[in-house]
Amino acid sequence: MTRLNVLKTYKLYINGAFPRTESGRSMKVPAAKGAEVLAHICQGSRKDMRNAVEAARAAQPKWAGRTAYNRAQIMYRMAEMLEGKRDEFAEALKHSTGNTIAATRKEVDASIDRLVCFAGWADKYAQMLGCNNAVAGPYYNFTVPEPTGVIVVVCPDEPALLGLVSLLAPPMCAGNAVVVIASEKYSLPAAVFGEVCATSDVPAGVVNIITGKRAELLEHIANHRNVHAISAANMNKRDRATLRMGAAENVKRVSVIKRSADAWFDVDACESPWTIEPFVEMKTIWHPSAT
Amino acid sequence: MMQHTVNAVMADERAASFTRRSIKTDSKMQGLRLALSMVDLTTLEGKDSPEKVRSLCRKAIQPYDGQIDPPLPSVAAVCVYPSLVSVARKALAGSNVKVASVATGFPSGQFPLDVRLRDVAEAVEAGADEIDMVINRGAFLAGRIGEVRDEIVQVKQACGQAHLKIILETGELETYDNVRRASDLAIEAAASTGELRGGEVFIKTSTGKVQPAATMPVTLIMLEAIRDHYLVTGVRIGMKPAGGIRHAKQALHYLVMVKETVGDAWLTPELFRFGASSLTNDLLRQIVKTTTGRYSAAYDFSEA
Amino acid sequence: MDTSAESRTQSTLINGEAESASEPVQWEYSPAPERAAVEIADRYDLFINGKFTAPKSRKHFATINPATEQVICEVAEAGKADVTAAVAAAKAAQPKWARLKPQERAKYMYRIARRIQERARELAIIESTDGGKPIRESRDVDVPLAAQHFFYHAGWCDKLRYAFPGAGRDPKPVGVCGQIIPWNFPLLMAAWKIAPALACGNTCVLKPAETTPLTALRLAEILEEVELPAGVVNIITGGPESGRALVEHNDVKKIAFTGSTEVGKLLAKMVADTDKRITLELGGKSPNIIFADASIDQAVEGIISGIYFNQGHVCCAGSRLLVEEGAVDIVVDKLTHRLQSLRVGDPLDKNTDIGAINSKAQLSTIHKYLEAGRNEGAALHEVNGQPLPRKGYWCRPCFFTGVQPSHVVAREEIFGPVLAVMSFRTPEEALERANNTPYGLAAGVWTDKGSKIFEIARRLDAGVVWCNTYNKFDAASPFGGFKESGFGREGGLQGLRAYLEL
């Protein structure tokens, strides 16, 4: 008698826990080849989004208040845990996308390296983006980057994992809390990525991952007043306009980049401290200088 | 005693703002006359002679020999060493010009306390209306605050009916925090001797022997201490910036500062003085110019 | 404070009877009006392609002196065709301007800075006449800072490749910039907008505010004088419709807007489905936090310059005063005293501290808030008894106590000389109250304790934090907000970012 496989239930990742969607809905994840269904995952709802944003909102000040060294170590830990799940991710990517195992391994490796890179940026980016200002008066004046707050990351479809990591890591290393809206097309890697966060000492709420239908969530992301910035990639013009229209309501920062599937492997473009800049606010501090 | 700190950059900025008031026409004339009435004409040289003091007294009573209508006021006081108090007292008889004397081992203050107290007593006995004392800066900067306070108390007691001006020698105190602390200390010490009448006690910036002497920010900080004391007790302490105020325009800036910091009530020689002899002739020059429309020559005015 | 002093009101400090022999004087400052004659034409046209050009719209509108309610002159109202002409001129001029040797570009800008300095007095007079701000401020703040902005940014022209290391070795200009500026600092805001744009090789179409167009038009004269190439800067006057046409024009690649949050949000929506860049510098309700251990006399000066500077028509005004409970009484007493020495009146008088409210509309907005504050139960302190001129738009500096954080006067931007005073007990409470606003433009914190300064400054949601000072500005210091106070910075290194394609 053959053994019956235990199938994994993929859930959302919100506030350090793995809840099912409050809506009770699920979506099929089709296999790249054949009619097979790879898995069922949660079809996250507006309310799941709201819960995730609330968790992020609560977690963000504490995350920003940790030392940069501590944030760096936690992000390095994420890289370590991702390394441990290297094969699982490569398989998940392969079955979802139909790419060769060599290609998906390459993507997983690049994702691990990207996390290592931004772990390193955590205690350095401020030195790149901030400065001292020579004002015409007896004042000490300097500009420092501060985290923007709660960032919603809208992932590109390809590369599903590397895209997610590349959009997540820059705001995260700078002390923002992030709500990730997974790629709708290839959502499996995002669903597994929650496990990486959960086992890496990432404080609850700092990273939250929602799987679901992008069209359903987009407007709510844009309108949500507790979201301070949105980072998206490869978005069509209509979706981009939807985001920006909603974002205007509370003057959200919206960053929409265009990047081909290959370009995500370009270290120069993807690992520059300037990828962090859209998710920090420049704060300029004045103080008189005198005895 | 509550410790007040001073934000130096903001204090400088506020002090500078008074210099940007524009004092014109009637207001200028009134200010110049007022400033003249607040001057303490001073001579504190080793070579001071009775003759020089008499000449100064004459200048004090009648600062200008020309015709000005209405007549100009006398200056507030003549300030001399204790040994010349009796000369000044005689020369000023019948006028409302006060005799002030620097006692207490002026300007260093580096004499034994009993010598300084005797100095005060003798000046008062010789007819001084006002005594200018210097605080013990060494003790102050070393943190021996009680010692400074005790000396002030004793000098105040030695003054009897004479008014007391307490010189902080702010140029040696260096920081505004120290100026504020010394101001509070001096006022509090003097006030501890009994209920003070308005103008019975002054605080004063400098002896004139140490640079920097009076500056606008230092005077502002002292005025703020005076204001805070008034708000708590209702007693008006006087203020005397001394040294470095040479021009009529500067004097007007100081008056603006007094008006806006402690109020019009202080715009009287009873509560505000200028320790600035050379200021007198510049005030006169401006008054004459404003009255006649002509600029005068230096020799149009007698030496101060 | 000793209770025995309670009966002694602040006004006796100012006007009280001295117990002295000689009578205290009442020394009043005589009027000291700025008398230099400045020529203002009856009518101004649009500055397009290096020339003053009659508007195709054939419309002009009056600009009013808010201190006298008299018409100063008429300015053109740019219609859609005029906007098109201005944008076309800017577009045509842009490639050549960008190709100009950077140091040559810089020299034009240095020239502009110098001419502003040389014509400072005239510019200050016009600014105060057109906008109502005291000459003391236009002379000592607006005009010198405007010159500094050109001077500072001129120096960047040939150094742009060092500005953002690793981001672009060869940064490119964005193109034609459409810039819309408010009425509170007309010349200074023009400088804030134009200087970085030009330094980065862009060309501009600038629209000054409807009620304060005159100094921008003087600036146009200066641009002519320094022989700035035609079309590099175009200045068009007009109202909201002119602004809309500018924002909607396809050839405008970047919008820079300073003004109300309401309009800022509208503009953000207008460009939502385009590739236009946008930076917004919007409103604020900035907290000014005073701890009991601060240097109180100087903190009071900070309150004064925080809220009463430019009649409170300042986006970063410290309009919410948060005072540690133990210091509230003394701060309110000293503030009351200080307010009495503020002189309200003729903007051209050199002794005026508070000038005219910029417009009738703004005055009625302020009155609406005063009314709302009273209705919600806050106590209004109108302690400045200066007589007001009969004509013109005036509001004496004032403050509310007994304000709850939920009150309208504690939440909404009033843009007038009206302060809301509230208290707090702990630093945590101060921070919570300070940050509990959709805005995040500026904040002030006053304490003598260094470690407290750093912690509070770090945790305030504000683009500019003034510690033991307030309302300081400098061309080298980036300015701009968090949250709904906008995005993008102006001034300093970071201010270049929005004008470059990296």
C-alpha cells in the first residue's frame, strides 16, 4: 500500500502567524505543465489586507527603534533560513513556472544573496543618503533618512521569488514594516517565504504576506490611510493610475519600477542604496551651536 | 533657587532684533533725552584729581552749554573713587545728580572682606548715594556660591540707605548661563537682606576694566532675571550696562530692549543707567543735530 | 511661579507705575515707514520666451495691497493658449540650456543672485506691498534667502555628477518643469523652485499665486537684465485655471507645487495616469514642544517666531504648542507679555512685527477658526491691544488655551497668527500628541537635555525638526514633509533629486 502524502496547507502570513484568509476563499495554484493543481492557497481579502496593515503599523516603530546592527542580523538570518530551504523554493518555482531547475536554483541563490546584501545595507544606507549641511548661521544641521512607515509591496510575476525579495529587502532594512502582495500568477514561493520570516526572528508584523487576486486588492491598498508608501513593479498603466489616484488621498509615496525578468539579476541596479531611498523620508535637524 | 539656562544663539538673535527697531523723529528725541538722564558720568583713574571731579560734576549738572529748548536734563550720577566722594558731594550740592562710588576694592575685588566693607562704609559716610560693588568672580567660577552670596549680603548691609549696584563683571563670567546665574544670585542675595524698594539695588554688567564689557545679549539676560524677580516679588531691580556703549544709536537700542523686555516702568534713571561717559557727548551731538539740523564738531562739547 | 504674583498682571509689567520719584515715560516708537519710491507699472504682461508678452486670453486681473485694500496694478491672466506658448518656449530652450557648459549655466545663476542682492530694497518693498508681510521680514528674510538660493544652486551646476554617487554618473535634466507657488513667500518660493531646476539643466514655467504676482514679475525683469537665454524661465500669472492648464500640459515633465494639501492631492490625481514627476510641499500643523527644563525665555522667542512669523502664513508654522504641564503657567505668562510688544500694522513700517493678512478670503478663514475655537470651548487670548488701521485685512496675534487635541483649532491648518496651547506630562505623551496628525512638515523641541533632544527629534514625524530654535531656513538645508505634508525636498543636496533623471 502506498503512503498517502501529507499535503501542505498554504496560508497567509500576518503578524507573525499563519492564519487562513478571513474570507474562507482559496485559489488553485496550477502547475506549469499539465492540468495538475499544485496546491490551494488563500485568496486574501480586503479584511486580510487590513489586518496585515494594522499588524505592520503596530510593529513598525519598534522595528525602526531596533539598532541597525540588529536589523542587519535578522535579515542575515533570513538569508540563512532561505539557504536552508533552497531546494524547496527551487522546486516550488520549477513546478509553478516551468523553468528549469538550474534556472530556479539560480533565482533562489540570487534571492539569498540579495538578502545578504541588504542585511549589510541596514547600518550603512544612512551614511549614503544622509549628510551634514553647512548653513549660514551658528547651527549644527544634518539630514538623516527615516523610515517612511508601512510599505505595501506589489510583487512582479517574474521572477516570483527574486522579485519579492528585491522589493521587500530595501524598505525592510531601513526600518519600515512591509505588507507583501504576492504575485497572483506564481504565488507559491511567496506563501512559503512566510516560513522563512517566521523562523528568522523577524518580529511579528514587520513582514506580512498576502496571496490573492491583485485586482481585488489594489484599490484598497491605494486607499488605505495607514499605508505610507507603495512599491510595485511592472504594472500596467491602468493599475498604476489606480494606485496613484488612491494614493493621492493621503499623499502616499508610490514607486513603480519597470524591470525585465533578467534585469532582477543585475546587481548594480538592484542592490544600490538608491533602491532604499523611495522608502525613507529625509529629516533635517537643526540645533544651535553655542556654549 | 531655580536654575535658568540660556539658549545663547536665540538670545543673541533676540538681542539683535532690538537693533532693527527704527527710532525716528519725536521718538528719537525723547529717547536721546531719556538716555542722557540715565548716564553715570564716571572717572576711575589713578590720576583722578579733585579738579577733574569738579569739572565732571559741572558737566553732570549741565551737560551742554548751548541753548536747547526745553532744557536738557542732568545726567543721573557721577561715579568716583571713595576718596573723592566728598569732593563730588560738595560740587553736586543743590542738584539732583547722585554721587556714586565704586567701593569694595574696585575693580579686582581682591581685598580681604573687612577692607572692602570698610571701603563701603567710608564712602557712604562721605556722602555717597550709591555704591557700586564687584562680586567675587573667583569664588563664583569656583562654585563657591555661598561665599559670593554672603559678601553681597554684607556689602548691602554696609550700604545702609545708599543704593547698591552689584557688578557681575560679565566679561569674566564668559557664558550666558553664568551671567544668568550670577544675576539671580545677586538679586536673591540682596533681596534676602529685607524688603527692597524699587531701584534700591541694581545689577551691573562690568567695571569697564575688563573686555568684553556690556553687550546687548548680556544685558538682555540680566533684564530677564530682573523681570522674573519682579513677576514673583513685585520688586523692581535696576539695571546698568557699563562699558562699550559709546554711540547714541546704541543707547536707543538699549532703551528699546528695556522697553520690550521689562517695560516702560524701567525707562527712568531710578531703574536704568548707562555706565558710559563717552556716550554723553554723542547723545548731545545727536540732540543738537536733531534740534538745529546741523552737525557739530567734537570741540563743541566739553570733555566728559 | 509664586502665587503672590498672580495679582500682578502682565500689563503692569509693561505699563505699570514705578514707585520711583521721577515719572516713568511712555515711550512710543514714531512711525518709520520705508519711503523709497518704487515704480510699479499699471499693467503687467506674461513673461514668455524672454519677453513680456500680452496675454492671448486678453484678460487681466487686479492685485490688491492687503494693507490698504487698494488696487496696486493689473496683471495678465494666462489662458490655455498662453500656457501652451510658455511651455513651448521652455521646451524649445531646454536642450540648449542643458548643453550649455555647466559653469556657464552657473554664471547666469550667480548673476541672478547678485541682481537680487542689488535690487533687494525694491524687491522687499514690493513684496510687502503686494503680500502684506512686514518689511522687516521681506528685507531680512525673504529677499536675502532668495538670493542665497540662486547662489547655492549656481554652484551645483558643474558638480551634479558627484551629487548621487552610484546612482548616475551622468545625471540628466528632467525637461520642462511646471512650478506653482503660494502667496506666503512669493519671491522666495520662486527662487526655491527655479534655482534647483535651472542648476540641473531644466527649464521652467512658473506660476506665482494670484494675490502676490509682483515680485515674480520683478524677477522676470532681473532675468532679462542678466540676459538669461529666452525661454529658460517663463513666468505666467493667473489663477487656478492657469495652474490647471500648466499641470495638464503634455510637455511638462515635472510638476512642483507648494500650497494647500487639498490642492496638492488634486494635482497628484491629475498626473496619476501620466509619466509626470511630481513633488508636493503642502500644509502642516506643526507641533512645538517645550519641556520644563528648556531655556524658557528663548523658548518663548521660538514660539513667537514659530507662529507669528509672516502673520502665521507659514506652512511649517509651529501652530500647536505643547508645553510640559509644570511650565504651562510661566510659558503662558511670558508669551502674554511678549505678545504685547508685537507691533501690528503698516507692513512698510520698519517697526512692524505683524503685517496684513494676505487677502480678504484668508482673513475670513482665520475668523472662521477663531469662531470655531470659541465654540468648542477653548479660551481665546487676544492680549495684543495694538490699534488696527481702519482699512486693510488685519488679525492681532493671539492664542487659545484650554484646547483639546480633538478641537478644530488643534487639528486644522489655520494659516494665521493663531496658536493652540496644549500641555503634556511625559515625553511619551508629547510624542504621541505631536505625531497624532496627518501632517508631518516640521516640529520644534525645546529642552536643555541633549539625550532628550536626540530621542525626541528621532521620533517626531517631521521633515524638519528645529531643536531649541524654530523657523530657520537655508539654501543648503533640505525642506519638505512627511505624510500628508507632501513629498520631495527643496534645498540642499536632496533638493536636486527631483530635478534629475539618474
